[in-house]
Amino acid sequence: MSNNISTTTIDPAVARLNAVRIEIQHIGQPILLTLGMIGCILNIAIFLRPTMRTNSCAIYFHASSWANLQCLTWSLFISMLSTFLTNKPLTYNSAYCKIRYYILTGSQLASRACVVSACLDRYLLCSQSVRQRSFCRASVAIKVMGITITSCACLSIYLLVVYDALPQARQCNVSSAVERIMDTTVLFAFNFGTPALLMSALSALIIWRLKQNAKRIGHQRVHLRKRDLQLAAMLIGQVALYIITALPFVTNFVSLTVTQYDSPSSKSAYRVAAEALASTATGSFGTFIFNPLTFYVYTLTAPSFRRELSALIVPKRWMNRFQPKEHIELSRTNRVNPSMRITQANDPRI
């Protein structure tokens, strides 16, 4: 009797790991989805403002925000539906399984490609070459985004072939070793590896060019507006967020790939629970942290973005009410006597 009881008793450590995994699904995902939806919608609204939509880098951020919104919808929202509903069509509906992973992967690729394009845009803008800076225009950014979205949609077509619903395993996944190798290769080459390397290299080059430009004098210096510098800061913050959030998923994925042929009988209950928790924390939750938190990175790194956010959500009459009196008087003086503005600008005492 005592032996039967001991074998059916759940290890408290295993129970805690399972409880944490369930809490991530029931609490963490809804919080992340809510923050992400709010952030993406505000991003889209801000980058559509007249002061932003003519900037090439802001256009890339705008496109990235739409891609992030699609990622949140087809990842966290669908995952939440599977968690809270007893009916899980993803495990038995083949068309639903294929479409979900096709849109999700295409959106992820587009989101990463938009950030890489923005990095290249800021790198060219810091160049002394007029020809290179000529690529940093809104018309060029719109064409690049059209090509990028089309390429990501074409690259993700293989998912419509290799992914399928597996009712017996109760999952939507690939069914053969060749398909798994293909999926893993695309995942690392285009979704994590290549974007991470390009983002890191271009960000380092942007910082190097900005430092070199600060040392130049006279006509040799590239004159950059404050908004352009702040967009570069937003971009570098976004790249840092991507690297930080991608590393845990890649590490866990490599670990699971290496140990996937281990016999199930050789794994203890604690190891099984720990692997399940790591997969949920890094896969179903951690890998999508990048998509909802970009808005908050923008808000922390760029004063111009915060001003646009305030202008978007605060009524104009309220902003005028809290505007400093000295600024109002100066604006009125400039309208009445513009020549006084020129005199004040040339006065060294001011």
C-alpha cells in the first residue's frame, strides 16, 4: 500500500514547475497581449501623423508595427484560445493549422526585415556620400517595404506544405525529419540568425558613424536633425530588445534539438516538467516579447516620440492651456514682428 502511494505522489518541485507554466499561460500571455495591442495601435497612429509619415525610418517602424500586430494576433491570441477553450481546431483542422503558421511566420520575417531595413536607412543617412543619403527618402522606403513584404510572403509558402494537423499527437507540426530540417533551417537563417547578425553589425556601424561625425568640423560634418538622431536611438534600443529576447528561445531550441532523440524513459519527471516550462516561457511567451514592447522602447528612448504621443492622446486645447506663458508671448511676438526673432537669434546674450 505504501509503495503504491509513493509512486503516485507528485514531487512538489515538479508540481511547482507545472504551476508556473500554467500561470504563464493563464496570466502572462493575456497581460503581454493587452500591452502589445495597445502599443502596436499607438505606434501605428503615431507613425501616421504628418510629422512622421514623411520620414523613411518612421515608415519602416510603421510597417514593423503592423507586422508585430499580426504576430500578436496569430501567436498569443490563438494560443490563449487554445488554453481557455476546450475545442482546439489547431490540432485537427489542417487548413487552420497551415494558415496560422504561414501568417505568423510571414509576419515575424516581415517584422525582422523592417528593423534591418531601418538599420540600413540610418547607416546610409550618417554617410558623407550624397548618393547614399539619397536612398533615405519616403518614396524609397515605401518601395523597399513592398519588396520586403512580398519576399516574406513567398519565403513562408513552404509552411503550407510541411505543416499539418496531427490529431493523434494533438499538435500542429511537421511530420517528417526532412520537413523538420527545412523548418529549422529557415527558422534560424531568416528569423533569428541572419536578422540578429545584420541588426548587430549595422547598429555598431551606426554608432561608429555618429561618433566619427561628431569629430568632424565645418562642411565635413553631416548635419542630422534631432528627430533623425532620436529615431536612431529608438532603432538601437529596438535591436537590443530583439537580441535580449531572442537568445533564450534560441538557446532552449538548440538544447531541445540536441536532446530530442533521448529515450523518454531516461528523462526524470523533473526534467520533463522543466523542459515543458522552458518551452512555454521561451516559445509561447518569451519569443513574442519583442513584438509588444517596441512601443515602450520608443517611448523611453525618444523625446520626439513622447511629444507625438502626447499630441495624439491629449486634446490640443489642453496642451495650449499648459503651455508656458513665455513661449506663448514669444510666439505672438514672432508673428507680429518677425524681424525681432532674427535679432534675438543673433544676440549672444540669449
